[in-house]
Amino acid sequence: MIQITLISNNGRKQINVSEDSTIREVLDQQHINYSVGVTQIDGCSLRPGDLDKTFAEHGIEDACYLSVVVKADNAATVTVLGEAAVVTSALKLDDIKLAKKYRPEALKLYKDEKKNEELFAIDVTTRSSGSINANGATFSDATNQDGFATITMTVDRGDDVAAHLMDAIGTGLLRLNKLEEGFGAAIESIHEDEAKIKSFITVQ
């Protein structure tokens, strides 16, 4: 038997399954809709056809993390590729730079409405591949193919890679997602201000 830590939008729980069970069978038994989410084993996204492979065929012998999480449009995600973990923000890098210039408060979370104490902040760097922790996220100057901001970190590819990432950056991800939720209104306001300013300028 294999001990599975099952993670979904409904929470997490531990179950024991046969190593000859397929991923699809387990998810169906647990009434988890995998058609609208990202399915991962130990932080690695499954490819087409992987759902019908057994845990044994995936090389799982004792325990693993199996997650199916629906990504909201305004939520950062983490993808493990080899020995790298890539955090992809729901924010475009250009928009972060624009907010840093005109509306820096949109890149910060505060502990209360008085905004006396900063809880979390976003920044951009050209000197590293970025970083994230409970206090903030610094994105690199590189983006994915769609222009979204990224952070690339080195991870130890052990059996507990997902658990390690949750312990190391879980709080930071939650705070990043919270900040992303309210960012749309700020960037829209900035674009409106830009349009107004341009309307004041006449080139002859």
C-alpha cells in the first residue's frame, strides 16, 4: 500500500491505495474533478496519458503528494522542472514595473487598514533569478512566453519536494495570491491616468 497525501481545492487528507491503482481511479473514487485543474505528483505536472498509469509505473513505492488544484486567473502557480521550481505570477512583468513607478502601494500588503506595518511586498530585480518568502516576492527580469513574471529556484528533487516547497514558500504564495487579487483595479487605474496624461499632450 502507498500513503497518498491528497491535496485539492477542498483541502487535504491522507489515504492508502494500492500501488497498482491508477491516478484516474483514485481521483474518481475521491470525487475529485481533474478535468479543470492541474494534476501533480510530488510537484511534477502530469502529461497526457499519465492519469491512466499506476503509481508503480510512476515510480511511487511508499508515499507521495497527489494534488489537483484549480488555478484561478488571479493566482500564482509553481511548476517543478527537473531541479528547478518556477513560480509564475498572475501579473505581467511590465504591469509590475508600471505599478512600481506610478502606484507602488499596489505592490504591498499591510497588516491592517491603517497601513502602518507592511506585511508583504513585490519587487523586480535584474541581478538574480528572483526569490520568494513570507515577507515578499522579487521577480526576475525574465518572463514566460506570455509575459508573466517569474521566479526560478533550485530545489532538491527528493520524495518530499512538494512538502519542502510548501514549508519554504507556502506563506509567501498565499500572500502573493492575495496581493494579485486586488492588483487588477490598480493597473486599470494607472492605464486610465496614462490615457488622460496623453490627452493633455499635443505634438505640433
